Amino acid sequence: LALTVSNNRKKLVSPLEQKVTKLLQRVGMPNAVLKVDIQAVPLYEGGIDRIVFLFDANKSERFEPLHKVASGGELSRLMLSIKSLVANSVAMPTLIFDEIDSGISGEAARQVGILMKELGEAHQVISITHQPQIAARADTHFYVFKKELNKKIHTQIKKLDPQERIEAIAKMMGGEKPSALVIENAREMVMNNEQ
């Protein structure tokens, strides 16, 4: 059984590497490459393989273990890429991304938002984000805030109505008091998402 599992793993390595690398390019990492190294080990409950994910973010041809070389933003986008592939073949009804936008902005954030929107077509996606390009892709927004009650701080959550969604995205772009132009830009971002 372990040999069968090992052979099946080896067959999937190249397609996985190619798909993940393509997704990494899409989310703003055009030079990043993931390699999967499978090493033979004595039989244990996981089979006869030791699997190490190797990463090169800059076409240096120096692949190092992922946990040693990837930044927080790189790890976030890599996990999004892998989760989006795994979610299509494994029953994962809910995917949670906590600040997947760490270290990205602009087009990379827009592409992450698009990828998350695609995932949301078949799965429930919950994302904590500070990027308007990602937030604008959501179908529903909740605002998490802290409030003092009886000299204690309590965390609360509020579902935003359509206008509040636009205002929240505008605040992400323009600060606490966004201009009319920024609010209109936020409205356009939300409207483009719904089309």
C-alpha cells in the first residue's frame, strides 16, 4: 500500500508544481517556483515518503525549504494557490484566509481577489482583509470592531448593508473620511464585481 501511495504521489508532483507556479504568477509572483521533493524513508504511518516543499521566489535556481525562505506574503499567496487546487478535489466546504493580502497591493491584490471570488463559486470563503481590491469581490461584508461596555472591551461584528459595504471599502482606500471621488471609486469596484 505504501508503495502504491508513493507511486501515485510521484505521478502528481509535476502537475502540482506546474499548476501552483502558474497560480503564483497570477497572484503577483511571476518569478516564484514551487518544487516538491519526495525522499524515501523507512515505513511509517504516512507511507515511505518524506515530502519537502522547496521554494525559489526569484529564479535563483536555489531551492530551499519553504518554511526557511518564504516571507509572510509569499506564504499567504502560496497557501491560496495550493488551497484553491486542493479545494477542487477534496470536500472543503469552507476556506478561511486571514490577511491573505499581507505584503501585496495593486494588481497582485486584484488577482488574489479574483481567485478568491472563483473559489467562492463552489465553496464558502471567509477572508479577513485590508485590501479594497479583495474586499470588493465579496458577496457579503461583516465589520469587526471593538467597543467598550461596562469598562470592558468587547469585540462585535456587524453585517453591512450595500451602502455600508461601499463606505467600508472607501475607508480602506481613503482613510476615515473618504472624499466623494473615493466613495464613487469604491462603488464602481463593488459594481464591477457584481457584473
